Amino acid sequence: MKKEIILIISLAIAALGSCGNGEKTTDASSGATGLGVTRVDISKEEGQKQVYAFLKESGPYFFSSVEGNRPRLRPIGIVMEHDGKIWFHVGKHKSSYRQIRQNPNIEIVAVNSNGSWIRITGKAVAQDNDVVNAGAFAHSPGLREIYNEKTGYSLGHFYVADGIAEISRNNQVEQILF
């Protein structure tokens, strides 16, 4: 609750101080580092490009959902961009898929080979999408051994809506909305 209040206040201050010209403003302090968080004032589309570029150089991704009133964390391995959204994948038979259907609040964290990290918060929007499904299987053909008619398992997909990313690199934390 405390984190949510800080985030809401930070976003409100950022909105009041934003002038839409690519400026950076210091909004809050990252709980992970204690460093000031600088909000990058760019379009959501440009923000998504930057977030996706960071994710592509990182992995695995650690995905946290909510089960009841407790966080649940697990690694996931595939990210892709399609139709203006960043997509992740989990089996529909898994508790993580049920959890995002019940409570879409998630966080995803990844670290790249340089030790820089990203923390994404947002809403998971579970959605069937044939193009995304084909892309996931093309990226990881071994998934076909798990998700097929014989096993009865199907791969679920979700994208992040109302995304907020914090990217920490070079002792600086930038906040990007996407």
C-alpha cells in the first residue's frame, strides 16, 4: 500500500511538472537503490521501444503476480513485441495464469549482462492472439512439446498495460511510462 501511494504521488508530481518536451524530472526514490528516479518525458510509444530494447538484451525475466494476498515470483523466458504491445507467455494451466486473471497487478524484473536492471509494473492483460502464439513457438520451438493437443496444455499470452518501467544503469534510475 505504501509503495502504491508513493507511486501515485510520484506520478501526480510528474504530471504537474511535465511540459512534454523530452525533459527529465526527478520524481521519487527507487526503493531498490535509494537513488533518485528520473522520469523520462517521452511518448508511450517511444517508452515501449526503450523498454523492449532493454528486455531484449536481458533475461530471464522474473514475473511476480499475486495469489490471495501474497506475491508469487517465477522466471519466464520469452518476451516479444507485437501490435504496439510487449507480450509475455505462461501456460494457461498454471497458477500464474489464473492469478493474473484474478488480479492483473504484476511486476517483471530482469538484469542484463552489464548488471543494469529493469523493473516493470503494470496490468497483465491476458489475451489469445494467433500471431503472438506463432511468434512464441517460432522463438522457442521446444514449447510445442509441452503445449499441444496431446498434452492438452495451451500457451497463454499477456501484455502489459499501463506500464511503468524503472531502468537502473550507471547509478541512475530512469522511469519510463509505456
